[in-house]
Amino acid sequence: MTTTLITGANKGLGHETARRLIAAGHTVYIGSRDAERGRQAAERLGARMVRLDVTDDASVAAAAKAIEADGGLDVLVNNAGVEARAEGNVVIGAAEVTADIMREVFETNVFGVVRVTHAFLPLLRRSAAPVVVNVSSGLASLTRVTAAGTPTYAYPGVAYPASKTAVNMITVQFAKAFPQMRINAVEPGYTATDLNGNTGIQTVEQGAEIIVRMAQVGPAGPTGGYFDAEGTLPW
């Protein structure tokens, strides 16, 4: 039996990923900073719930202890994320972004990934087939963001793409450090979720496809890569 933890899984892409992995036979922990919403999601899906706020050391440590006591972990999906938007669902651009805004986004999207991964490393290293999936973004690709005339080039935000580029580097460095694990970054695509005020052009079912696929990668599968549903992405 494969045991999987998904952060930020009480809604959106995390929720759909949990549903699909449960259908595939995984035992799934819904990681949610709101215990009641997490409990409701777990009941809907037939999952387990663990309270987990990726920005809080004590919360993450307690979650790791609880999952260890239940038997351990095989797959970690670092899905929890935030984007910097102002009133009216307007993306905060270069003229308005501040260090405080950057810090808030990085606290969840970057430091949260490191905090959670570090806490669960001892459990993952005991697994026969450990997997980590870091939910990144196409906006993390310097190649894409500098390709004039594309939607990625047109995106005005600073904090979110910078945070996801950092996630890609974290993915590469962790993959090199732990070659026995499969550690990859994925781009779900522009999916309609609360993160972007439901402005995305994909459904969560479409967006979750690559997350689910890489969560099930075997020991001979890729590691240290950056993928969307169509294949490998340029850094």
C-alpha cells in the first residue's frame, strides 16, 4: 500500500489529486491548515486528514509525527501555494510589489516546500519507493517567460514566478542529494482554482493529470525534472 501526503489538499488541485490517487489505491493524507475543511474533504474522499500549515514549524513537525505513528510515508506532494493578487483579483506587478509581499509568497511557496520536505525526509528515506512531487508553474521557466508574444511573457507578476523558479532549483538540488528518490517539479497548467480567482482556462481534472502521473512514478522513472502533461519543460 502506498501512503501519500498532499499539502493544501482540501480544495482545488490538491483535492482532485487526492481523489485520483485514492482511486489508484493510495492511502492519502489530506494536509490542510484549516482542520474542519480538511476533515470535510477527507470524509468526501475517503482520505485521512492531518492538520498541516506549511508556514508553521510546529504544525509540520506534529503532522510528521502523526503520519510516522500511523506507519510512514511513500509519496509527498508539495501542492500548497499562494499568489500575490490585489483587490479586484489583479496580479501585483513590478511597480507595486514589495519585499513584504515577496516574503509572504515565499513563506508558503518556497520555505513551505523546504520545511515540509525536510520534516518528512526521514520517513521518505525508509520507503522502498519514495517520491516527491513539487507543484511548480510554467511561469517558473525563464525560457518561457522571456519568449515574447506568449501568455507567459505577458504575465506581469513578480512574486509568484520567482517563487516557483526557486522551487525548480530546490527540486534539482534535492534530486541530486537523494538519488534513491524520484523528485520532480510539475506544471499543472493555467487551472481554474481559488489561487487565481478561478480565472484559469483548465479544469482541476486536467490540471491534476501531471501531478497524479508523477506521484505514481516508479523507481526507474525520471528525477530532477520539470514536466507538464505534454512532456519535459525548458528551465
